[in-house]
Amino acid sequence: MKVVLNVVLFNYLDRPIFDVYVDGKVGESSDAYPSTGGGTMMNVELALGPKKVSWRLDGPAGMARNGDTVTNKNPLTLDQVVPGARYLAIHIYPDETVELVTSVQRPEKTARGIAAADKAGRHHG
């Protein structure tokens, strides 16, 4: 089974990321936290089931790992879509884990992401 959703990216890292893909689709970028969750990739068709999310690290010249591709370290599945869902939020955390959350309304930052950023001294706006 496939779903068509509008994808919103949330980056809780202390650096920008780019080339964010879920199963080879999307290709979005995001500024560092708290400047995240602003853009929407419309009408992305995704199959239900196991997912792989990858992204590339960005940042100022000379920053460690710039350009490195990172893949979610946690098992990830898109198998439950809330009734009437229009959005899929991709939440990328500093520990290189990812959460996929569907919603009817435009998604927001997660409590987990805000807490991780606060712990690292990056307070939300």
C-alpha cells in the first residue's frame, strides 16, 4: 500500500543538513535547530513498510564531517498513518536516530527534539 503525504523536515542538530531522502525521495535541506520545520515537500508518494532516511552534513568550512552521508541508526517503519493524514514529519535527532510522524495538521517540533537541543544549549525560538 502507498500513501501520498506532504513532508516536513525537522532537524535537531547543531548544523544544517541537506540531501535528506526517505527511500530515495524528497531531497530537502534544513537549517540547524531552531530554524527548522519551515519547508514542505508536497505530494510525496511513499510505500508503507520499512524506511531508510539519509542526510548529508553541512556547516561552516572546515567543520568536521562536512559532506558526510548519515543514515538512521534505529529501525524505522512507516506502517501506521493517522486517519485523514496529510503530513509526514521527518524528525532527525543528534544521536542519528529518526522518527516518522503522520498528522492531519501541519506538524510541530517534538518534545524529544526540543529537550535534546536544550540539553546541548540550543534553546528553541
